[in-house]
Amino acid sequence: MRKLLGLMGLMGIMGILSIMPINSIQAQSPTDSTTLSFRVNGYLFFWDNEYFGRRIEGYTLPGFHLTPKLIWSNGKHLTLEGGVSWLHYWGAHSYPNTMSYGVLPDYSDTSTWMHVVPWLQAKLQIAKGLELTLGSINPSENHLLPQPLRNIEREIAADPECGLMLDAWNDWGHANLWIDWREFIWNQSPRQERFTMGLSGKLFFDIPSTDFSLMLPAHFIAQHVGGQVLAQTTPIQNNFNAATGLGINYYATDYWTIAMKCYAMLYHQHGNNAVPFTHGWGLYPELVAEYRNRAGLQLSYWRGERFVPLMGSWLYSNLSSVDGTTVFDRTEMLSLRAWYKWSPTDEPFCLHIEGSAHYDIGERQVQYSAGCVLSFYPKFRLR
């Protein structure tokens, strides 16, 4: 595990240094004075997944996610946030103690009907285009991950990530390094510690005298299940996802952007063989047409063999989430997704409506989902 952490750190430093501007050694020095404000980040959501068959069962997520917090900033480098994160589902009477969506969490090991966790964040602007976050984490564009490696439900219906995140960006790149600690254990604990770490980045290159640009992505995710202070000897389990590829953006007009992307993805596990295969792969090309970042249409194809998405939807998995043992030799799927966002200028809300249909070629089944999310973020200055 130490080798893994060292590798992650080295990759993070290399990725961040590769996109930091040369003059970023000098940190920004804004002239704004110290401020204290109160902000509420919230989501009201209704998400319906009509899934059928042996791969994944359908479920519906109706509820809200509310994070009221006090925000203090010294106007230069440091911002502190303190509050609570309240997640509630209409009709629910108990909740899993840890909620991080790949599929619907298990009912066992539950807490009371009111699911509230602390929110405490320290954000440090180290340099221009370089920011360190400790504590509660707001994932930067969901860690820049492509569709099979991320589940959009994590943005609205999961507990906040907690740990450490380092963000670096400029006009031609963005890198994101993070550690999300999901399970903390004490000495002689009967449970294993769990955490997820990742490094994700994108480089952008404009093609001179054209309306095209290139995008080079790289993504790495590792999930660790283990612990040295357990009450019993339990095998350590490590799982990995990696992805890379190429993207081409065409700026058709001032309003329309068309993007073609293709990703090659890998899965590998090392440890107690919790999954009935040790490595696999996936191929994911997509075509996206987007209008002014308000509406879009996405057509994609997925083919995977012996693949498990660690943070993504189980639709892309070769292992069934229904019984945890059925293995599909090959997963082939065609997907069509459409979305629309309404966010009036100078108003603190956004209405997001989305629908998608997935045709599982091997199972000859159509799966579909539809959702509506109203996000709001009013802010009140106190001092």
C-alpha cells in the first residue's frame, strides 16, 4: 500500500506540475477584505432508474440533500466552511451508515431515520491555479471522470467525500488528485478501513487556424479495503480503474459544440479475489452535441470484458449487482442521453432535467432512466 501511495503522489506531482503556469510560484494576493457569509447548497431530486434483468435491478431516488454552512474567508488564501450535510429520502426510516453510490446501498448496518453528517472544509489557494482542500470535498467536475467511471447519482444522492483534494488548472489543462476516506476504524475493529484515491487530468490543445481542439485525458482510481489494527486477520483488497483516450472538439458556431471522444479503460484487482476475475478492459466511444452548456445530446457505445467500474454505474459492469456472482462474458451497450439545464442569470438556482435509454445488446433489453434535479445555492453576507 505504501508503494501505491508513493506512486499516486508522484503521479499527482507530475500531473500538477505539467499544467501549472511558470509564473504560478507567486500566489495571488486579492485585495478583498475578510468576509463572513451564510450559504445553503441544496438539491431536490427525483430520479427513476427502470432497470431490468440479471445485471442490475431498478430503483427510484426521491428526496433532498441540504448543506447549510457558514463561510469565512480572509480574502487572500484561506476559506473555511462549517455546517452539516443532511440527506433525506421521502418515506425512508433508516439509512446505511456510509452512502457512496455505485448501486443502491445495502439495508444492513443502518442508522436512524435522519441522516446528517458534519461538513467542515478548509480551502487553501496555494498559487494561481493551484488549490488544496482538506476535510469535506466538492469534487471538481466529478473528478473529471468520463461516464462509465462516474455515476451522476453520486453528485446528488451520496454523502460528501471527505479527505484531501489538490486541484490545478490553467487555460490548457486541469488535474485533480484526491483521497476520499469512506471507513475509519479503531484498534481491534471488526470492520476494515476503506478509502478511494484517484488522479484525473485533461490536457487541451487548440489546432491553429481551425475551429477544432484536441483533448488528452488520463484517469486512475484505486480503492483500498484493509487495515493493520483489525480484531481478526482479514485479507487486504485493492481494486483499480484506469482510462485514457483522445477527444476532438468542433466549435460549430458560437452556440454549438460537437465532441467526439474515445476511451480505453482497464480494471484490475489485487488481494482476496472478492471479484471472480482479476483484470479486464472496456472501450467507450461517444459523440456529444451541446448547446451553450444548457442542453445536450449524447450517443455512446460500450463494450467491456471482465470490467467493474469502481465509481460508475453498474450498467457498465461484467459482474451482476443482483447476486454478486453472475459474470457476463461480454457487455455491449448502446446509450442515448439528453439533458437540459435552466439557470437564469443572477438567480441562485438551476433546474436539470435528464433522460437516457440503454440497449443491452447481449441481454437484448432496454434500460432507461429519467431524473429531475433542482439545485439552489443562496448566499447571505453577514460581515
